[in-house]
Amino acid sequence: MTDLPKIYEIRRAYINGLYAEALELLNTHAHEIESGTSDSIRELIQKKITPNNEDTLSKEINKTIKTALHSTIQRKNKSQQNITFGIKTNFSQPAKTIATIFSIYAQCIDIENYEIILVGSRKAAFLHSLPNLKFIDNEKNASQGKLGAMMNTICMNASFDLIVSMDDDILLLDSWIDWVYEHLTNINYNNNSQQVFTFPIKNIDGTRFWDTAYSTPHSGSILTNVYGVVKRAHEQESQYVTGGMCLLNKNIWNNFKWDDEKGFYQQEDVEWSHRLTKNCISLEHIPNAYVLHNDWRYHQKGSKVVKEKKFTNYPRNPEKRNQPSRYSKYSTLQEEPGIWPTPLGKGIKGLRDKYKGERCFIIGNGPSLNLCDLSLLKNEYTFGVNSIYLLQEKGFKPTFYVVEDKAVMHDNHKEINAYDNVIKILPSDYYEYIDKKEDIYWFRMNHGYYQGSSPSHRVPRFSVDADDVVYCGQTVTYVNMQIAFYLGFSEIYLIGMDFHYVVPPTTDINGSVYLSQGDDPNHFDKRYFGKGKTWHNPRLDRVKNSYQFADLVTSEFGVNIYNATIGGKLDVFKRANFFEVLEIAPKRTHQEILNNKNKFLLNNPQVKSQIERGDFSFEEYAIKYGIYHEK
């Protein structure tokens, strides 16, 4: 959350007529302020203060800032709730378990405010290296389906009092945590509160799963309030919450543990819920905090939830293209509907494992790229993206060229068409933009990551078969990683990935779409997203989640990704020194550079710029990198 003084700083700058400074502060912290309030402040900043409107605008900005402060204080208060997420898994479908974990990361909770406990099959033990995750081997109970015992293990090991119990096929949807915090704040929830909470759980087709239900010996399990009718007395008495997705306080678990012997289809959650209600523990529902049951076999039928045994029985009868891929071990099962273009020309299939065992460099376009002598890569396989064609002026072209962002293709398709002597690998979405279609290696790109209606909205997936599909993940470099994997590269080095952005105060912002009005400070060339170019909020928090997922998947297949960027703030991958990878030796001693600091910075303004913005100190640069030449 933003510091409260930052909001006061916006007000100070505005009142003093420093409109550019006020806008820059707002752009920097807009993602930390409620969106409606942020938009109101931005609209006010566009109005210049004059003697005629000074009183009116001062009152407006004070009122708007007061709203921002109130929202920020509320969010700070809500964020103080620490949560343990407990996931039960037999790891029979790794993709689903991993997707569940990354749907938690996608909530962007402050790292000190949550933990993840993964309990179950030891096949999932390798996930222990993921951030904030602790794995507990519970192989016996997982293999026997003893869900009660696994839930008890989660609660016993939880560091925090607030505990979420989840099955390994549940996905938290967008803003889930915000709705939970808001609800708990509104009811003044504390450690003495006597409630257990359930959530609206959707099936893949949008119908209800077992979110809140009642169960009797005669009727079995029945969804409550199916047709908008208030629960009847017998429903209230026999209501239960599913153990697949509920929230409770550890104090309640201390008094009412699950039955260790109960498991699959033995109503462990029904029995536990009935013990709770008999002892005056209320079962409550948190509306709007939606989660998804990531299994296409289930759907609602009247007041029941039914399970289809065959994919062809699925009530919506999706077309074959939506069926699970035989290569989809590391992607979720359900694909987003939509017509995949089937262009003429070459598909990417011909490149499978063509470079098996080789190494490659994926080139980001950050300012640090100017610190690399790209001529040293003349005998290496390289991936370039977006406006890297600007470097052809300096004599550099990559081996492969890739675009993901539609805005990049729309704004630069003439330059992309003219860019020759590179192997272009492009999404079939952009088929109509390309002149020489037969020269392109086409792949099918899945946009579910960006689609709010998708089960995998903001949850990364990694394709191990790019001929089948390649998944978006907030950055074109994530697409490159999947393609490099498919082409067979065993070592992938990243350069130019500074992982740091500033938003110029002159930028026109419309939601997540930015329109540049001046030079671009975030890339190797000021023309990259220069005046008139459209770009998007980079959302580096989401990029980091995707990178963590890529590192997890590729390492399981023996493929290593290294960050060889000079400086920068990316900390997901193992670090490698760009010059040492290329076996380049120092041209000058580090001490010589240190002794001529002023002259060096005068001749290397890019290094000076990165030092000023805090990427590294001059001493660190001299010690780690120096000036190099080939041995």
C-alpha cells in the first residue's frame, strides 16, 4: 500500500502549481489508490489553477484527497489480516495444483501477510522452492484420500490464525482478497469471532459448485438458495460448508478438528459443519469473493451438482479445439473458447527441438542493453522482440523475432514487414498485418491470461508444446521462453531485462493503456515507445509471477534460465555475468575505472543514468563488469 505522505505530496504539488510533478506522483502511485479516486485526482490535475477558480479547485482537491486517504487507510487496515492458505493435494494433476498456487500469487498480497502450506503427495515436494510456500509430506493420507487428516495438518502447522482450506483444483479469481478483507472489516472480525466462511464457487461453465449447501440423510447434498428463495429452517439446521474452499480461525479448529478418518465421499465437511452449528459456530457466506472449481466435468443441474464421466457429455459440448491437449501437463485443462486462425504458410512445428542442447539469449529492451556489446552475440542464437529493429542501425539483428502485444503490431507493422534477414515467429492473430505470410513461422496464442472471463485470468500457464498453443503471461519475453523451450534450447540467458519502469509525467493514461507524448526513458532507444506510441502498464508484479512459473516448469525439464542483465532489479532467476558467459576478459582493471570515475561517466551516460536511478553503484559496476574484450 502507498504511504499516506505520498498522497499529501500529490496535493502539495498540485496546490503549488507543479502540475507535472503532481501527475508524475499520481502515475507512480496510481495502482495503490482506489481506481475511481485516482481517476478523479487525474481529472483535477488537468485543470490549471487560476485566481478565478482557486477556491473551487482547492476545495475539490481537498475533498478528493480526503477520499483517497480514507480508501488508503481502509486498505491498510484490511491488509493487516495475515492468512495461511492450505492446499490439499494428491498431485494427480500437477497443472491444477500449480495453477491454484499461482492464483494465490496473483492476488498480490504483501509477502509478510501470507503463507502457503501444501500438504499431500511427496510428488509435489519440488514445489517447496516457490516463494512463501512450505511443503508437508502427507503421502499416506493423500493416497488414501483422508481429507480430514490433511486439513488438520494444515491447521496444526499454520503460522497465522486466519486459515483458508483449499482443494488443489480451486482458483482464486480477480480481487478475491480485496472482497475478503472488506467483508472481514465490515463485520469487525477478530480472533474471538465465531464464524466459518464459505465463498461463491463457480464451475467452468459459470454454474455453481458446492459453495453453500445442506445435507440430510433423505435428500443428500442440495445447493441452498438455488432459485433466490431464502433458506428454509431445515436447510439452516443441516447447512454445511465444503472443505474444498472455506475460511476459519485457528481458535475454532483448536476446539473442533476434522475427523482424521474421513475422506473422499465420506462427508468429512458435512460432519464437521454439523458439529460447528450445534456449538453455535455460524456458517457464513462472503459474496463477491469468487473462486473457480477448475474441473470441466462438474456442472449444476437444478439444485444438484453433477459430474460427467466423459468430455463429450459436457453440457456445453465445446468443440474439439477446447479439449485438453495431450501435451498440457503444465497448463490448466479448460481452454478459452474462440476461433483459432489457421493461416497458410509455415507453422512452428518444423522448429521443434531443432536447436536441442544449444544455448540462446532472450534480449529484453531495457536501457542496460546499451551496456552490452551486442556484436559479441554474432555467433549466438538470439531472440529479439518488439522495436528491437531499431538496433539494426548499429549493425545488430537477432536470430529470431517475436511480438505479442497487439499495440506493438498495430503501431509498427510497416517496420516489422520491412525487417528482413531474421526468423519471424508470430501469433496467428496478426496474420492480416503481415505481407509475406509464407515466410513466417506461425503459432497459436492463448489470451486467457488477460481475459477476465477466463479461468486462468492472471494465472500463468507455460506451454511445453508451442505447436499446440503458446500462453500469454504479461510480457512478450514469457512467450519467448516457451518458444525457446520448444526449439530445444537447454540454456536460456536473459539480457536487457532491467525490470524497472518510470512513467513520464506527460504520458496520457487511459486505464492500463498509456500513450507517450515524449521520449521513452525505459528502453535502449528513446524512440522505442516515443511520442505517439501506445504501450501498457507493465505490471511487473504479474511479470514476476509468470517468470517464477517459467523457472519452475523449465527446471523440471532440465532447462536452465539465467539472468545475465547488467544491473537491473529482476531477482527470479539465477544470476550470470554477461561477459563471463561469453568468455570475455577485462580490457582495463577495475581499479583503473574507479580512478577515472568522472571521465568514465562522461563517456558512458547510460551507466550514469542507471546509477542515478539506483540500479547499482559505480563501485558495483566497476567490480562486476568493467570494460571487456574477447580473450
